[in-house]
Amino acid sequence: MAKWLTISDVQNLLHVPESTIQRWVRQGNLPCTERSGKYYFNRETLLSWAEAKEIHVEKKDLSRKKPSRIEKHNWHELKEAMQMGGLHRLKGNYEWDELYRYVSKLIPYGETIQNQVFEQLVQREELSSTALGHGLAVPHPRIPMKLELQDSLVLSVFLEHPINLKAPDQKPVFFLFLLLSREAREHLQFLSQIAKVFNVPSMPSFLSQSPSQEQLLEQFHQILAQ
């Protein structure tokens, strides 16, 4: 997965004030992606852009720190996917296929990818339910490699009106984790990590309180650190 940088990271690399970065973004001069009101910058794109603009970059700031226990278990990859996918709160009543059509349109990769995702989500759900029980579900394509994604995404989706996805405990689903991976290894890794978090008994209660993106990320961090 590509490395995504925050505005603070870009400040440290380019040694320019945040106001300058914000101005470049507003003017459309600095490539970035906006998620939940925050800007993220692809590291390789940023380096190419800086080179073209003849802006000095502190290469030493690009070196990775010694990985923590969580990083060794690739928590940072899931975290980046969650940040890029964003958190969404959907109102209205949906049939499950209508819901997947709507959720697919939240993916920031254009109509072709959105349609491919929708078709694969429907195929996967018709094969067997992706609901886990306790109101939680992890819809995902059956074969992740068929999607030509630039980066993996995990969309966190709260439903105002829970939906029946034929869960093992028959409870309607109020929270979805839409999982879109570029490769099988990452797909299985994410599923394993999400399963570990969702198996914590207090997790359904935590999610029922409709936490923010920051609170959700912190909860994952604490659980996966154990």
C-alpha cells in the first residue's frame, strides 16, 4: 500500500508552514486526497511533485522508525485503509442490494470501479451472508484481486435503520465494514484483524454509541496492541 502523509508530515518534509500547504491545496497545485475533512498526500506523488517544483525534501525524514509491536503486525496498513475509506453515516431504509449500490458510490475511484465493487458485493452476499452477528457485517468482494485499486480501502458505515443480512444470530446489521483490498495477502490480513476486534465482547456496545473516526481508530489500536 502506498504511504499516505498528513499535512504535518508534509510540513516536516518540505519545511513550509501549514498555511502555505493549505494555499497550494486550494489552488490545486498540490495533489492530495480529502477524507472526512482532512487532507492526505501520497508520498511518491509528493516527492515527484517536489522534484518538479525544485523544492528541497529532507530525505532523512522519510526513513521509517523502528517498528512497534503493532506495526510489526501491520496495523498501520489497516489504519491507512480505514483513514482513506472514511466514516459514513447513512440515513434512510434500504434493501441490502440497494444499500450496496449506495455504499459502492462512496468509493473514490470512479464509476467503473464503483460498478465492479457493487457487482462483486452482490455476488459475495448471494454466496453467503457477510454478517457476523451482534449487528456487525464485513461485506467484501469474493476475489479481491479482480479490482484494480490504487490503494486498499476500508469504509466504516453506520446505518440509521439496521438491515437484515441473515446474520447467524438473526440480529439486523447497524454497522458495516466495507473491505476492499488490492491483493489476497492484505485481504486475509485485514479480515483477521477485523475479526479480532469484533470478537471483543464490548465492541458491539462501543459501536452502538456511534463513535467518531478518531475514537474508532483508537479502539482498534488498543485491541490490536494486545
